[in-house]
Amino acid sequence: MHRFWKSLAIIAACGIATAGCQELTVPNLNNPERERVLQEPDDVEGLLVGTWTQVWNLWQGTTYSSLPLSAIADEFTTTHENYGAWVLSSEPRVAFDNTPEYAYAAVAENPYYNTYDALASVHDGLEAILKRGIRIEDSKGADLTPRAVAFAKFTQGALLGYLGLLYDRAFVVTENTPIADADAVKAMKPLPYKEVLDSAIASLEEALEIATTNGVAIPGAWVKGDDLTADAFRRLIHSYIARYLVYGARTPAERAAVPWARVVQEVDQGIVSDFAVSGGQGLNSSYKQYAQNNNCATCVTYYADYELIGPADVSGAYQAWLATPLTARDRFDIVTPDRRITGEGGPTTNGTYFRYLPSTNLRADRGTYHFSNYQFYRFQGEYGRTAGAKLPAVTVAEMRLLKAEALYRLGDLAGAAALVNETRVTNGQLPPVTADGVPAAPDCVPRKVDGSCGDLWDALVYEKRIETAGTDQIAFFDARGFGMLKSGTFVHLPIPGRELNVYGFPYYTFGGGGEGSAN
């Protein structure tokens, strides 16, 4: 099965580096260190608390998924081979190579195995509490067990949800999964992504019920940020439920079929201030780091893709770039009134979210259509290493724009426009949109591919992409639901080839125009 390699209660395949070893082995379940950890209340709590770091790393901290998915979604662009970002974002799109020998197999393998590693920790901690009666107390004897259980169910839901977003199918592992029983493990079947997402939401709902019943607040040290009051913790759970209701859609048809009325309910009960981690506490964001790197000879540098910021151009240069044959495309300057992209001094001045960076360390032989004169720089070089710096994980803007999409799809165009305008006007310094769309003007933003002023949907999509740039992997999940992925792009990843070999499942993959490809 999957490699629960951090947990000491493991039914494991052989190590990642050993491609040929495929037998499932039963571990020594009498390992004294494992038994000690699972008998000591403080250690059980610590095991559960540690799973938040893995949630953060999956969504944003690491490079093996966040950067390739960003490039594939035409959010950021590069010619560096960083975990396949250049190869997988080049055109025409190719099928993902799901063999264990593939140079960038980590794109599928690392999120998969790291997620199950964390789920195993949740399993062990909850099993110790719920099945063996471990009780967690403070120094005065007050029962803190519900807090640990609520947090564990929260991270369990977040982890299962990530599997449901990224893979076509996955094994659902909870505290009730008999991971110490080799025969039971070998008999497990992966479930389709929709069922995995349902399981994730069910775990989040359990966390919410426990948190509500017991008034659970979460120490800031657990999430590497500010303390979460009982209300703030419940709101964070609602926001994750909203995410998993929406971002699992693989096609525009599936996105349209999302239960949008429930999304409104979840967002309305969701966060009211950005949920962020604090710098200097061991978490950082490779996603933001490489998107904001200085343009040195040895830097792995990403730029803002023109398909992210191009709709803001009012000069016609973006439409000309789109009309140019792919291999002949090159960098151009954007003229726009959107102050997030450029300053008042014109196209070569820095905006509040993006900076002008005309030199490049990208490789022309790998396609100048990957080039851009602009780089994301909203967080001003803070990647999480500086004490006090805040790195957002879930933002109010993201939730607001999810609600705007929900209202749009439910027919409340005026309500959707009002929500779009909250960031469009304040942050972009653009005139407000209405239910009829972007006001017609020579400098209207955004514009359609033909150069005409955008409608309300165009404005909503543009606003979502600009405001959530550099935050988790939203660009990819939105792009597939909006129908914006390039034709032939995989819409999700397969179970890693190494795992297929362990289970004896036939080889399969997605993309390149075959099964699981965007149209």
C-alpha cells in the first residue's frame, strides 16, 4: 500500500529510492519506541500537532507540486527544470510519465507518500485516544482530549481533501483503517476522487462538531501562527470545507454542478481575517520564494505568466502576443491602469503585487513564449524565514471571491459584482464592475481575447487569479474548473507508478490528449 513511513505502525513498501523492491512487509509492532510514544499523552498530542506542518508543506511549502502546478495553470512561468515545471508547462502538453524511473516522478510520488505519512500519524494518535483511552490533560488536570481530537480530525480532513484534489483516486485512511493488518491493507481499494473529497468533508464536519461542542481553541504554536479562538478555529474549518466543495471539479460542467448554495453558507461562516503562518517558526514557502527570486545567474526564477496578467493590458500587445505563433512569442510591456501590476509611472514601473524585471536568466532555447517582463512580488521577498513575516494560507479575498462565484452561478449578479469590487477597486484602483460587466472605456480591464471589454464573469475570473496568485495551488484547481487549462493538460495525477507496481495495478496516466486531458 502507500508508504506510511514516518509512522512506526506501518505496512510499507520498500524505500522510495529502491525502485525494484515491491513486497509489502509487516513491521515489528512491538517496537518499544512506538509503544512509548503511543502511551504518553504529551507524545500523542505532539504526534497530532505535527501533522499541520505536513498540511502546510503539501499546499505551499514544497516545490515538487506547487511550482509545476502553477506553471501548468499559466500562473507563473519558467524554463527551469524545477520538478518538471518547464517540461510539464511546455506546449504541446504531454502525458505525465508515471513510471518510477521518470526524472520528475516526485511530482506524483512526494505529495502522495507525504500525505499518507501524515495520515498515519493522525491514525496512530486518534487510535491511542479513541480506542485505547489515552487522556490528555493540562497541568491542573483539565481534560484537553477534545482539543487534540478536533485538531486531528481537522488535519485528517485537510489531508484527505488534498488527495481528492490532486489524484484521480486514492485510499481513504482514517483512525478506523487497520493499517497494522497486512491482509486488510492489501485488500483495500482506492476510491474515486469524489468519494475521497466526501470523506475529507466528513472528517472536517466531525472536527467542527467536536470543536463546537467543546469550545475548542487552538494554540498558535500548533499552526505556527496566531492563537485560534474557538470561533476562529470553527471558521477555519468552514473555509476548508468551502475549498473542497469547489476545487475538486475537473471540468467546467463539474464546477457548475457544485452545491453553490452550500458554498455561500460555508463562506459566510468562514474566516473573517487571513489565516497565516508566522515567519521564523520553521515553515517557509518555496512557492513564494521561487516566484519572487531575484534574477541572479543561479536563481531558480519564475515570472508572472502573460496569461495571468495579460488580460489587464489595454495597448493591444497581449492580443498581438496571443495571435503570434507560439514559438515566435516573446516578452512585451503591459500598459494597464491596474496598479497591482504596474505603477503610475507606466509599464516599466512596479505595481503593488508585481515588479518589472526585463532581464532574464531563462533559456531562449527552451521557448521564449515562457518569457515575461514581470515577476510576482506581492510578499516582498518574505518566504517565511523572517520572524514576524506573515505567509497567508487561506485568505479572506479567496473566500470572498468563492462567494462571488457562487452568487454569480445562483443568478445574483449584482451581489457577485459587489464582492468582486472589494479588491478590484481598493487594491487594483480600477472602476467598479456592475452586473453588466466592465464599464466600456478605452482603458477597461480585463479584456477578452479579442480585445473587447470583459463581462462580469471575465472580471470575476481575472480578480480571483490576481488576488490568489502565490497562495497555495488555487490557480491549477481554478483553471481546470474554469476550463482554462491548455488542451492536453492532465486534469489530475494518477496514483504513482511505484504504488501501482506494489499493488499489481496496471499502468495508467493522464494528459497529452488521452484520458484525463483538458479539452
